[in-house]
Amino acid sequence: MTLFYLKLIVTPLLMWAVSLASRRWGGLLGGLLSGMPITSALVMVFLSLEQGSGFAVQAVPGALAGLAAVQASYACYLFASRRGGIVPTVLVALAGYAGVAWLLTQLGSLALSIVLALCLIVLLVWASGREVPPAQLPQIKARWWEIPLRMVAATSLLMLTTGTANWLGPAVSGMLAPIPVIAWPLVVFSHVQGGRFSMAGMIRGNAIGGVGVIAFYLFIGQCLQPLGIALAFGLAIALAVALTVGLATLLKKTPGKTAAGR
């Protein structure tokens, strides 16, 4: 019951904090924060505590395949949104996620999952950087129900992922672990309220954060059992944050027009 209440408290608080940061400092920062292994770390921590460290380690290959599928869903969303409305675009993104997740599960190649995820991250950073800002950015009017709705959506997805882990097994549980329960609602809300340019900034931040998430999972896979839960997750999160901040800083300093630098 203690773990249940932790899930019920920690996840909505994180969603609330990221939502406020995104509202205050823009979509790119919100994307970076939600793209870091926040929910991924929570899912893996709860899997370790509830199912054991061995279960969590076995879930890592599936998690990396899931991460590649998540990046594919962002790519589908970014490109489909050029022609379709919000609902068709969301459906295309979900179909992209399901298709890539199924394919990588059938192939079962860890190296392929990592390479595909990195290629998609490069594509997303490039494509989001080519988005042209509107002549006048829309004024986003905050509504009282938006952040609570995001908090409920994020918490519900986390509960579903961890609550079904026992009978899904480590492979499928790992595949579900990187589902961006914070980022996906933020991307859709950002698109609805701020338009394509705002949405592209959110996706860009999430893609940059994906590099750190890859490092996080690889570290957990190698070091969770030797180091223990507390130390392994602490170091893995520190590594992911350092890589994400370093890459974001490097891209910000890169000459040329980008969605982050306009």
C-alpha cells in the first residue's frame, strides 16, 4: 500500500511541476524536463521494489525498444500534424508507436533498438529545428482544469503500467516503461493551445532528453544488481541529466536557425 500511495503522490506532483515549468519558460524546457527519465525512472524503481531487481534488469531491452517506439510516435505526430487535425494526428502517432514496438519485440535486437532510437532522435532534432515560428505567437490562456487533467492522465498511465507488470512479464513491462506519461499530454496540450511551433519545441526537448534516457537504461541494465537500487538509480539519473543538459547546451550554441534558438 505504501508503494501505491507513492505512485499516487509522486507522479501528479512531477506532472504539476513540469507543466508549470513549461508554462513559465516555454515548450522546449518543458520538453527537456518531460523527456528526462522522470516517469521511466519511477516505473523502473517501482518494478524493482515490487518485482525484484532481476525483473527490472530483464525489462531493460524491452524498455529500449519502447523508447525507439516512443521516438517513432513523436516523428509520426510531427509529420502527420502538417496535414491532419489533432485527433487523426494522435491516432497516427499511437499507430506508429504500436507498429514499431511490435516490430522491435519480434526482432528482439537490443542494438537495433538503440540505433533506431538514436536515428529518430537526430531526425526529430533536425525536423523540429526547421519549424518556422508564426508572425505572432498565440496568447495561451491558462484554464484551471488543464494541469489537474494532465496530472490525472499521467498518474493513470503509470498505475496501469506498473499494476499489470506481474502478469505482463519483464519484456512487455519494459516496453511500457518509457511511455511518456508526462510528455504525451504536454505535447498534445501544447499543440492545441500554442500551435505547431510550440508543439515542435516540446518534441525537440523530448528528443534531446531521449539520449539521456538511453544512457539511463543501459546503466541500470549493467549496474542495478551490483550497486543496489538506491545507488544505481541515483547515478543513472545523474548521468541522464548530465547528458541531456550537455546536449541541449551544445545544440543551443550550434550556429543556424533552430526552433530552440529563434
